[in-house]
Amino acid sequence: MAATAVPGIPNVSAGINAAAVSALLDVAAGRMDAAVVAEHLAIPPTLRWSPFLREPLWLIIPPGYEGQFVKEALEINPFIRFKSAVPLAQLIDTEISRLGVFTNDIAEIDTITSIVTCVQQGLGVSVVPHVAIQNDNTCVRIPFGEPQLTRQIGLVERISSTRSVIIEELHNLLATDSYPFGLFRDSSMEN
């Protein structure tokens, strides 16, 4: 994993590791100070997870497609399923099941960017997080879930970390960058 300096925080570097489980193990073992992971992972008791982002989920529909409501749009239009072993995909599937909808799946795709492109090209409808469409003006958006569902992403660190002040600064930079859905760390949770 290649590391890059974190702007605004001296002596800190960050890298990307797509495997959340190995990132958790690296943090727990002290090989990494912190990792960015989605909620709903089994966090070991020696680690603390604090969310910096809570963003809404949207059902996105190409212009000209039918359906003003989530259930209706899912039932009558082709569906592009987010197929991945990440918590977001499970959250979407759980809500679709709760709605009692049988989707007409035309594709299973494991990247959100590819899903958005397929919807923009008129291939079907799908569910994505806000960040994926924040600059898109082509898709119709319907809040997904009642109330609208969100996904959270946060930093995980060792509870006894000697770098907790720096990690808190990083957390707050990420929360600021995540505006308007950023979540700042509650100082009362500190040990």
C-alpha cells in the first residue's frame, strides 16, 4: 500500500486498502494508526469506530422512465443491482426485501460509478449513495427508504492510540470535506 502525506496534518500519511477486514487487523496490530471503514463491520473491542460521514441513499432513474415512488419505480423498470460484499449492498438489498419488491434485474455490478453510468445511459434504475450523484443532473432522484436510508463511513483506531489527537484532526478534516453530511467527533467519547 503506497502512502501519501495528508494535507493539513504534519507527519501523517495515508494509504488505501480496499479490504476492510485486513485494514481492521492492521489497525488492531498497530501496523496502521487508523483506517476508513463502513459501518456494520464487526469492530473488535480494542478498536473504536467513529463516523465522519452519514449520507443519504437515492433511487436514481433515467429521464423518461416511469415511477414517482420507490416501490413503483423498482417494480416497473429494469434494475441494476449493486452486487458486492460490502455493507452498503446488503443495506440496499434488505430494504428492497422489506418493501416486498421483486426487481427485474438486468445487471449485477460491483462498482457504484459503473452503476451510475448505466443509469445515465438509460439501461435501468438503481440505488446509490449521494456522493455518487452529487454532481449529476441527468438522473431523477427519489429518496430511498422510509425514512430515507443512509450509509455511514468512519475512522477506526485503537482505543489506546498514542496518536488520537492527530486521528481526531484527520476525522474532523474528513467531516468538513463531507459537508453537508459530515459528522464531527464527539469529544465526550474520548477516554
